[in-house]
Amino acid sequence: MSRVPGGKAWWSTDGKWAKEHLIAGKVDEAVYRIAEMVAEPAPDDWDPNWPEHKAFALISVPDGAAIGDEFVVGNGGGSRGRFRVEQRDGRLGAALINSSWSLGELFEEASANAEFQLAT
């Protein structure tokens, strides 16, 4: 995983906890901690499973933000949502523009590789 700081050597230093969790079969714990580490820094204020109206009402608009401004929030597991400040019914809120997971491309590549290996 080239995204981790220090590359391959990371697994023997700062990433030792992740390696130990993976070996112990605690894949979810390791993956989400790694995903959060490599994701864009953002406050953990969002649950990607929230319906749009709930996110609009509950996500805090940054101080000084104006209508049309964009900002990013996370979920503590490597997911990030990009939001735009909008006004609805006289109230400012956060409207989701898009979302992503920091390890999404890595998992898509691994899945495609596994499918190729199974097909040959």
C-alpha cells in the first residue's frame, strides 16, 4: 500500500498495530483506521447512511461560511463528504455534493485483480 507514509517500511513501524490486527483477523478495525489515516483531514460529523434532510439539518456549517461555500466532513472511517452551504426555509444547512472513501480505488483494483485471477 503505497499511500501509507513511509511505504512498505510503515508496516514495521507506525503501522505495526494494523499489521497485528490484520494477522489476528480483525480486518475491519485495521482497514477503517488506515482509511481514516490516509483520508483528507476533516471533522467527524457525518454518517454516510443519513438521509439528505438529516445531513442538511445536523452537519454544522463552518463559522463564517456563506451560501455556496463548500467544505468537507468525515465519518471517522475514511469516508469524506463534500458539502455546499445552502439556505432552505430561511435556514443555512449542508447539502451533500459528493462522497468518497479513501481506500475505494484500492479495493476496486484488488477486486478486479481477484476476478481476473479467478477467471484464469
